[in-house]
Amino acid sequence: MADFVNRERELRSLNRACDDGGGLAVVSGRRRVGKTALIDQFARERRAIFLPGTRAPVGEALRRLEERIRTALPPRPGDLLDLGHLPSWDAALGYLLARGTEEPLVLVLDEFPYLCEADSTLPSTVQARWDHRGDSNLSLVLAGSHVGLMEELVAADAPLFGRADAHLRLLPFPWREARLLVGGEDPDTWMEAFCTVGGMPRYLTLWDPRADLLTNLTELLDGPGAPLGDEGTVVLQELTPGSAAARVLELVALGADSFSAIRERTGLAPASTSDALALLDGLGLVERVTPVGEDTRRTRRVRYEVRDAFLRLWLAVVLPHREAFELGRGGSVLAAHRVTLADSQQRSLRTVLRDVLADRYQADCGPWWSTAGGDEVDGLALAGGAAVAAGTAQWTTNADGDRERKRIRSVLDTSPYATPDDVVVLARDGQGVLCPADLFD
């Protein structure tokens, strides 16, 4: 199935956690990463009650849950739902645990943090009921897009600490899986799709391997009803429009990559800037990048990047020209921003390079730059503190591999990592370089 590819390991984890004896699973991951597809696949052969994410008041959320329970699980004569309604979360969980003694059941609470906003005692209620579930075969799946808040659910001081039988953190698909979703036979097309829209499964399945870059983006983004035209606003639903975090995210997408640059362009106080960046990091929208080999907690050499390729593109190109795209004039905007598109694609290709080097040399790999600034090494692989490989990623054709290797060695010449065993040049095409066809084998 196009909407369920390469999640076999996660599916096995859910099946192990929520077997016939019942279990508790926590599933987190950014919007569009495929949480619902995974849970639907898991629940396919089970009697399941699925409550979609809602910020409704407690009473309304319980009413919606009750409707779904009645549909999936008709009330027994004389039971709570036969005689009335669900008065509280405690009663709802108690009712389902009791019905779970009759047959295996699955309860999925999607966007669980939303429910906790309306009732801050809900995690404690779940804990109390779960700790006294007896021989119930109810399985409980708590899912959410706010990665940071989902992590807090199972932290050491949280009510649900130690209760989860599985904690799945869904990530976008890696570059290797692009060919499974894009289709076709061309490694260059698979890499172009991944570097342009990233690893979200829906985005990759919409990519037409027969069309070129601008045709694909125009079809996906331009005009009323474009499949991904309003996708950025969907991804950003966790952010209040005009909030500090929303402003910071837009500026990072437009090139403000340091704390001082973000502060200067937003006019925010240091504490507000830190809070905004922490929120964006918790949501998986912004990545805090430090030079490989440095203490990530103490170094002052920090850069910020929008983590997702599609969101980076949407914020930098679509959002500032929303009216043009809504009127079907976005094709010319995309053509005028080829340099911006290429820069975003090159950022994605750097992540591919780091993954290749880390896998090839079984080493820690990340970017590196000197305290004095200047040229950056896109990927430096360290094993035991020593440089085993370095590399650069070039979103270009006709790349000169020998010249790039010489440049990288020159950049590292006066650093602690002056003599890497190997220097790799990853490019779309060129002499003495790694190409997509070399990677997809």
C-alpha cells in the first residue's frame, strides 16, 4: 500500500506491546509522518475505538468518544452506556476496561496532549486505571504530534513513567525509501524528490517521476485545490499565528540561522527567543545544529535550520507569495526562486551525505566549521575522536571531485581533524563523485 511502506518494525512493536493481554503504547511524530496509517494498520484486525484529535472541552470529547464506543461496541443491558452517558474520563476508562474482560479491545486517543489541555488530570487518571486494570484485555494507544509533550508523558517524573510497553517515535522516511514511494526507475528522480519535499510519505507519493522539478512543484502547490498548497498551515497547526514561535520559524526558513540573528530580526528578548526555539525543537520543526565532536550542551557554536525540506520550501517561497499561488500564478514564482529551491535541495543532500558516511564508516557524522568561520565541511565522520572521513554535498552537475576534495582537505588542514582517511564528494553528476545511482543499489 502506498500509504503504509517500511513501517514493519514499528508495526511489530505495536503488536508485541498490545497483544491479547492488553498493553499501553505511546506513538509520537510530526504531523503527516504516518502515525494514523500505522495505527490503522495495527488496528485493522482488532476491535478498535479511535478518537481523533480534538481540542474540545472534556464533555464534548467524551460525547464523541461515546459515539464511537456505541458504534464499535454496542452497550450491554444494564451497563453504563445502556443506562446513561460517560460522565468522566475515569468512568470512560473504567467502562472500557470492564468490556475488555469480555474480548480484546483497542482504544486509540489521538493528539492526546489536546485532551490533556482540557483536563490536566487525565494522565493521572490513566495511570490510576491502568495500574488496577486486572485481567482486562484493553490496549491503550496514546498518539500525538507534539513530540516534546509526548516525551514528557513518559518522563521520570510523569504519571505514566514506566507504564508504556512501547514508545514509538515515528520519523520521516530516510532517503533510501524514496524509491518505494516515488516509483519509476531513475535514482536521480528519487533523490530529487527526497531533497525537494523530504521524507514525509504523502509528499513522496504525490511526486510524478515523469515530470521535472518545476512541473511537479507547480502541480503540488499552485492554484485552488493544489494538493499541498495549504500544507504548511496544516503542519503549523501547533503554532499560534503571529506568535513568537511562528515568527522565529519563518525567519529561520529565510536564513536567520543564529541566536543573535533571530533576536535581532524579531526584536524578542533572549528568554522569549529561547522559549520559541525550544518549542520549535520540541515540535520537530527546527533543528539545533552544532559542529560534530563538540559538547552539544555547552558549545556556543550553534546554528538553527528548518528540519523538514518541504516546510523549508513552503515557508521560504510559498508563504511570502500566498496570493500568487492562490490565484494560480505560483509557477512563475517558483521559476524566479530557483536559487532558493537549489539551496534547500543542497541542505537535504547534506543530510544524505552524513548518513552515507556514518553508515559506511560506522562513525558519528555531522557538519563541522571552525571558530573563525569560513568554509564549512558538510560531513565529518569521527570514530574515537579521530577523523575517518569527510565530505561535501553539491546539488549540481559537472562537479569536479578532485577540486572539491582538495578544498575540503585545505579547510581541515589546521584543524584537529587534518588528515581524514577518505574524502567523499556527493553530487548529482560529475567526475570523481558519488552520484545517486551509486547510492541506490
